Amino acid sequence: MNVNYDSLFMMLKFAGAMLGILLVVFILAVLTPVLAKKVDKLFKKDVSGGQKDFPDVKGIYDAQLPGENDENNGEENKDGK
């Protein structure tokens, strides 16, 4: 059996690089919430004070109620359609 070791080494090097990139993404995904908690503790603000000035943040899958965002819908709502 004839094995091309140069090609095999290049494929293994590429696979290792891809696994390294995925490992970096995984580590960042795990460390981001930990760092966010530390930043929140560092810059903790009074919850009862000025937090009511900000709008409620919704996720991308949260339902939008009818008429909730009429002022931001642009030209299509000006004529009532």
C-alpha cells in the first residue's frame, strides 16, 4: 500500500487547525457569561433608581403584541395599511 505522507500530514494539520478554532470559540462561549457576571458586579448600579428609564429588552423569539411598535414601522403605517 502506497501512502502519500505529505497529503496526510497536510490534512492532519488542517484538521488540527479547525479543531483549534472550534476550541477557541467554545472557550469564549464558556467564559463570556463568567466575564459578564464579573463586569456586572464591578459596575453594579442601583436597581430601584434609574433602571425604569430603559425599555424592556426582548429576545429574538419573544412575541410582539399588535400595535406595540407602530411608531417605528416607517412609511407603511402612515396610510393605515
